[in-house]
Amino acid sequence: MSKKQQYNDDSIVLLKDEERVRLRPAVIFGSDNIDGCKHSAFEILSNSIDEARDGYGKEIIVTYYNDYSIQVEDFGRGCPVDFNKSQNRYNWELVYCELYAGGKFNNNSSDNYNFSLGLNGLGACATQYSSEYMDVCVYRDGQQFNLHFEKGKNIGGLKKQAYDGKRTGTITRWKPDLEVFTDIDIEKEYFEDILKRQAVVNSGIKFIFKYQNSDGSFDEQEYLYENGISDYIEEIAEGENLTSVQSWSKSDMGRDREDMDDYKVKMNVAFTFSNKKSFAEFYHNSSFLEHGGSPEKAINQAFLSHIDSYLKNNNKYKKNESKIKVEDIRDCLVIVSSSFSTQTSYENQTKKGISNKFIYDAMVDFLIFY
């Protein structure tokens, strides 16, 4: 019979650097399976989206190679990677080798990234740590910067050279590591779906998806919605809507509790009614809210209250007829909401639902009194 291992003061260990992600990827990405791998890929994409949404670059190119490596290219300002005097360290070390380091923590009071999408201080580093390799090329300040990482370790430091071209931006290519994730074979459809959704809620930004086939050739698809969710509603309705597409927007500021600080909220809703279509999608800070949360609850409450009041005030209810239900409205409603806020309470790291009280209250008021 084997002797049991003792559990004593020497049994406690501290995971350091890349081990914090490589040995426990589910803590950051929600799981260590293909879903976690997808989420790691989305983190790099989200940084490029934040840049474009802030007005820096209008095109993002995602390439999925047949060896399962992924490349995201943007035309933003380029990730700061040179020496940071205030931190007495290189920015590349902070961005790619330190969890909880980044430029998006003060978005409620800063002009940068008012409505950021990613994990904010976790995504680039965690994805780098979970990669078999990662190569980063940055164009900014008249320089070209290059970095190379292998299994969470930097190889060769920061390399830079003069660049006399006009472009700026960041190109990141990496391969998720099978030592970290149980599966890295992300299906083509995932990228097609996520890029279309991001085009829908980020009007005017073009997303290009390049997919490498087994023979080395590339398929290419573009996603662009000039008018964002309004164009998407038209596409979903397919001309079978009973009413014209309504598109409403409003900004507001408030707080979730009296003892908390105010934060900014921007709300966009587009909808139409149809007797042949029923459709609803909810987004927050560009994340698709599969589980809805505050925006979905607000839309249900606002439409129910408004339509019920109309039926009562205009004597549309028949005698002894039951009050209209949310399900009755949703059966003929085609709607998409896209909200943004500088503070967000996500239900978990995968960002599939939010629970902000003020966002709920603001959206109900917005929709009822518009």
C-alpha cells in the first residue's frame, strides 16, 4: 500500500508568470477546451476592435491558417511596446507578460477606450501565455517593432528598426498550444460568425476573413454593415416586416448603487414587427450576450409596458381578454440592441450576460419614453 503524501507547510506553491495561465487556462478563458481556445482568439481580435471603434483604422484582417495558427492585423495606432518611464519597464513586458496590465482601466475618466471589449489587462498576456508561439509586429512612431514568444517565454527581446512607410497598426500571429487546451481545431464557422457579429455592432468597420484550405489556397470573405444594426434588421426581416425599421439611440449616465460612481452608457436599438419572423439579439460592448441579462429584461419590460398601455388606453382589449404577455410581443418582434458602458458587470469571464441595474433602468426609460 502506497504511503499518502503529506500535506504540510511545504505543500503550498505559487504559480508564476506563464504557469498562471498554462496550468489553469479555465480561470481566464472559462474552460480549457475548444471554447476556451476560441475565447483566447477573441481577446486578440477585441484589441483591434477597440482601436477601430475609437477611430483608428477602419479595417481588420483575420487569417486562419491550416496549421491552426491565427493572425489578426489592424491599422490602428500600434500597441505601445517601447520603454515606459513611469513604470520603469518596457511596455511589451507589461502588455504581453503581465496579467492585469493595460491601458483600459480608467475608461470612465479617460479618452482612450471608453467602451472597451476585451478582458482589460488580461487578454493579450493570457493568450500569449497559452500559445505555442506568438509573433507580434507593431508599426508606430516611425519604427517597426518585432517580438517573438514561445510557450509564454520571450525569445530575443524587442527588436526595432526605422520604418519610413505610412502605415501604423499591430499584426499578431500565434498558435494556440495543445499543452494548454484540449482542442485547438477552431471551426471555420466560428470566425465567420464572430466577424459578422462584430461588423453588425461596429458600423463602418470592415472585417476581412481569410481561410487557408488544405491545399494552401485561401478563401476570403468580407463583412461590413455601414449602418450597423439597422442594416442587420433589414437583412433579417427579408422584406417581410409589417413596419419600417426603427433605429433609436441615446446616451445616459448613472450608477448601480447610491454609494457607487456614475458611469456612461450608450444605447442603440433597431427593430421592426413581422408576422413571419421572430428574432432577438443583444450585445454589450460588442460582446454577443447569449444569455441576455439587463438589456433583454429591459426590452421585455419596456415593450410589454408600452403596448399594454396602448391597448388599455385605446380600448383594444376585448371583454375578459387576458393581458398581453411578453411572449406575444416577442413572437412578432425582430430586434437587436447594442449597448456600451464604461463599467460593466458581466455574469462571468465569457461575457454572455450582464447584470447592471442602471443599464436595465436606463434602457427601460429610454424605450418607454422615446
